Amino acid sequence: MKITLTGAPETMLATLYGRAQDATSPNSVLHDHYAAEAVARIDYDFSKTKIKGTQAIGVALRARQLDDWTSEFLTAHREATVLHLACGLDTRVFRINPSETVRWVDVDYPDVIALRRALLPCREGDYRMIGSSVSEATWLDSIPADRPTLAVFEGLTMYLTEAEGQSLIRRITGRFPSGQLAFDCYGSIGIKLQKLVPAVRNAGATLHWGIDDPGQIEALHPGLRCVSDLRSTDVAGEEHLPLSGRIQMKVISHLPALRDIGRIMRFSF
């Protein structure tokens, strides 16, 4: 299948490729065979993403951390809503395999949702896909506000402007009675160094919003409270990295100018 994406949507192919490489590793983190199958069907030069080795494992570890937080939320709330924003070709709903009492909504641009329908299996239960930019205000109106709600978004915040990101978080926390936000982000130093990221540079994408402190998010709604704040270098799973990757993470973790390039955060409201 030929794919013609540009800008931010194209970068989802880099993370898909990372998960696919992890799936074929004997020491796989995610065991995401759907990702490997999708990559095999897509006509695209994945080599230009420059995702391999430590980077691919890093993609998988980040995804697993967000998977774990999603599972924790669903364990605590048997009847819940999950909003998987900017879902791309991520198979999180299959990895989590939520019960029939969970309402799950995958949201991304219409052309991305069309790719999901073509490349990924159908999903039974209370599941649907919405083709829309997450920055549009109208799609959220179709989601009932009757349950605790988790909004999980990976590889999204940095592509939004600060105003778009703040507006999205305010709309979610203002609509639902309670829940959590779980997402990854770049710090301002990561935004400044964006041209060093091949997947971003080669797609012609631009990063905008850097988050340096959980207080920036807590200030967006009176009930928001940070419950987890991990540097990318602190995400569990170091044993999956090759020796060179472990050394790299150790060095970065001790450099104040670099250790806050990326974070994974979780907030309750």
C-alpha cells in the first residue's frame, strides 16, 4: 500500500516502524505483531526515519509506559472512557484489549483513520474511530460525559501550538467529571533541537510546544494534579537497551542541558 503523508502525520510512520522492529526482536517489549504486519504492507522508505536499535527500543518503552498507565486507570474504573488522541497506526487498543464495559475512541485526521481501517483489524465492543484533527472543537461533543475518562496521547503535544494544546486540555477537563491525562512531551530544549530528529526533519514537520514543568499543565484547570512525571531517561526497561544505549541514557541523565528533552506525564482531574 502506497502512503503519501507529509508533516506531522508522516511522523507516525517512524513510531510504527520502531514498534515493528521491537516486535521482531527476541527481547521484545511490546510484542506488537500488528505493527510488524502493517509495516510489511506499506510501500514507504522506512529507512529515512533513522529509527533503529536504541531509538526503536525507546519508542517501545515509551509506549509501554503509557500502556501501563492506561491499564492502571481501567483497573480502577471498570466502566470508563478512553480517548486515544492522535492515535495514528498505534495498536494500543489491541495491546490493552479492554473489556466490553470500556468505551474506547481513537481520534486522528480522516486520512489517518482511513489507513487504520485498511491496515488494522476490526475491533469489537464499544469502540469507534473519529476522523478529525484533535484541535477541532466539535468532535468532543459526540462523546458522552458520563464516565471517568482517560485521554492518552503519544507524539502529539509537541506538534500543537501552545494555544492549541492548552485549549485541548481545557476542553477535556471541562467536559468530563473526572479522569486522567497521560502523554509524552518535549521540553523547550527539545523544541530548539528539533532539526536533529530525522523523523521530524525528513517529514517537513515543525515542533511548537515545549513543556518544562507540570505546573504549566496544572494551571489549565483547578482540578488538575500531576501524579507522575518521568524524564525519558527514567522510563522503566533499561535492561532492554544495548550497552551503548544504556551508556547513552546514563550520560544524558547527568547533563542538565539534555536530560529534560523529553518527559512522560500523568495528571488526574
